[in-house]
Amino acid sequence: MSQHFDIVVIGAGPGGYIAALKAAQMGAKAAVVEQGHLGGTCLNLGCIPSKALIAPAELLHRIAAAGDMGVGVAGQVSFDWSKIQKRKDKVVAALRGGVQTLFDSRGVVLVRGRGVIAGKGKVQVTGDGGGREITADNTIIAVGSVPARIPGWPSDPELVCTSDEALGWQKLPRRLLIVGGGVIGCEFACMLREYGVEVTVVEMLQGLLPEMESQLGSELARIFARRGIRCMTGVKVENLAIAGGAVKATITGGQTVEVDKVLVATGRRPNTADIGLEKVGIETDRGFIRVNDRMQTPVKGCYCIGDANGRCLLAHAASAQGVAAVENALGHKRDFDLPVPNAVYTFPEIASVGMTTREARKKSVPVSVGFFPLRYLGKAMAVGETDGFVKVLRGRGDGRLLGVHAICHNATEIISAAVALLGQKVSAKQAAEMAIAHPTISESLKESAEHSLDMALNLPARKVIQMTVGG
């Protein structure tokens, strides 16, 4: 006999488990179908384990600079990779258990197995214990994404792998080629260099982090070069061959790079194949399930959130979409139109929200640019973190704050203030007039807003940058 729910969620990643908890909080009877670990990619193969590996690397980096701050470190500083991996696994396990505890506390039913849509309002679940069918008034698809692999390349994961395998490496390579200079590629490059790995990054487009504000990638490339990370942009890997237990890559122009491992970090693809979409008439666009601003698919009572809908492949976007989908499913009309920040956990960190200068040109939006280098900031100087800048875009027509882009110490924390400001549609003048605690890194947001208005007091006087279309 099938069980009936108000809402059934397929997938327990950051979108799915939040959606289920929200549904239960609102009084609905909710179930989650999950065949793997709770928390999805983010908790198990993405956000959390990568940050647990990055944290010791950043500590090593700071210790190496301790002498500049007058701190002597006696003896040789070393690391134990196996202990770092065990700590990462402990963090992940604790958070998995936390999700289960949250389910138990709110009465969310966890159904173990693989969920496939069997018809409108029907989900067939298969697993080691056989199969069962559950029904629901509303279905939320939250199946996420998987790393993209390059067809025709060697498939041995010991030599050519994705971030899924790299996060569990028991032994570090001596030489690594990272294919892709986006968020994942840059985070791994920054981290592994501190563990002594010789890193080469190849990015097909003209700069690192090509989807973000271009100056962020340029600044990061400068910092990487100083640390000995080799970055090759505007080229691609033309051929990859395994010889003698190593990998030989031929780069555009004929240059070759020989490494011990290759990390493919060229993006992710939706995990929507073979989940029964055809049973209810849902079509996909390059694998993505298209939805409206209420996360609804063309099929009534069926929603899709997170990476699978292709709107924004970020964990926090999936969680926010999950809340919106549940509210709509339970009759509370809500469009999802919030500004969503990007975060890159290199050191210094990188964060961004809102419009880029590239988008401003494309949309013919005249903007003024405010720019504040961290080397002028008291807190940055005091803590020895003067790399980077904060940049804002101000609409010249209405004066609104349109975008904030930062590469600096704690950028992923200060971007939250920018998200709130953009969400409330404040003006750059209002941002410039904020009273922000001193000394803090957050002051750079206020300072750059002031600069966009030609009001900067803590920068040498200079003209505001007026950017017009094509300028």
C-alpha cells in the first residue's frame, strides 16, 4: 500500500532537505527520497569537505607569513594529510547526522532508495529492500548535478579525475594539471599549492573565474603567480595521453605539460537522466528542467529546485528555492527573485553579487564604478591581509547599488551585507552613508560606495570612473 504525503521531495541535498523541513514547519506531511548520504553533493562531495581541506592549507599559508608579523615559529612546520582527511570525514559525518536529527525533530519521513517519477503525484522508490510507491499532492525534484567529464579522455580516476575523487585522495600528487579555471579549479589550485603540489591551471577562456567580474580573476592570477601556481588562459588541452604512469597534456600551440594527475574542473551537468520525467511530460533543455519564478514546472503540482533547474548552481540558491517552492506548493504565492551571491574560498576569498560590468555593457546600463584597494584599509594592514579590493557598480540613472565584487580577506562574510543592500534596492548613497564598525574589513564596502559617488575620503582624490556602453 502506498503512503500519501502533502509533499514528497526527491533528493536530500541542500535544496531538498531544506524544502522538506520547511514543509514540515508549515504543517505539511513531508517525505524525502534519498539513495545516498543526506546532504547531497554540497555536504558530501562539495562545499563542506572542500572547505575542511582548505582550512588547514590556509593555516599553513598564514604560518609561513608569521615572521612578517613578528611571530617566530620554531622548528619545521609540516602537515599530516591522513589526519587532515580524517578530520574532514569527521566534519562531514557530524553534519549528516545533524540533518537526520532535524528530520526526526520535525517529523520528516526519510525514504531510503532511488526515487523515480512514476506518474503525476507518484514516486517509485527502489533499493536493496525492494520497491515501494509513495504518492503526494506535490512533488519537488531536487536531484542536483554531477561533475562534467570530457568525452574521449582517459577514464582512470587514479590519473584523470573530478572533484568527487580528488576530495578523497589518500595521497597527494607531486604535479597536478587542473583543467578549468572556474571556482572549483581555483579553490583546488590555491589549496593544493600550500600542500606542496606543483599546480598548473589551464582555462580555455581569457581569464580565471570567467563568469565573474573580470578584475577578480586578474587579481587572483597575479596572486597565484606570486605563489608559484602556473596559470595558462586562452588555451585548451588539445590531447591527453597516459604514458609510464604519468599524464602528458598537449596545450594549444604545441606546448606539453607532464603531470601525475589531472583534475577536470570544467563544470557540472544536471542529474536528471532516467528519473521518469517522460512519465509526466516534462521536457529538458540540455538536461535542465526549466521552471518559472515560482519553481513550477509545466506540470501542475511538480516543482524543481537547485542545480537541476539550471538557474543557479549554488547550494544556498537551492535552499532558498526550496523554501519558495514549498510556499508556492502550499498556496502561498511567492516569486523567487532574490539576489544570490557567489563565493570562492581561495585565500584571499572572493565574493560577488549583482551586476558585473560585462552585464552592464550588454544591457546598456550606464554605471559609475567605485574601487577601494585593501592596502588603504586600516584593518587589512593591521592583520597583514592587504591583497585585493572591493568594487561596486552604481547605476548613473537612479543611483542604485547594482553590484558588489570583492577579493579580500573575509570577502565571503562581508558579501552578506551587500546581498542585503541589493535585496532592499538601496542607493549607493545610502550604502556610502552607513556607519560601519572600525576597524573592519567591511569598511571597504562603504569606502567603495563612496568612491562611486566621488565622495571617497580615505583614497587620494581622483575622478570617478564613468563607464558607458562600449567604454
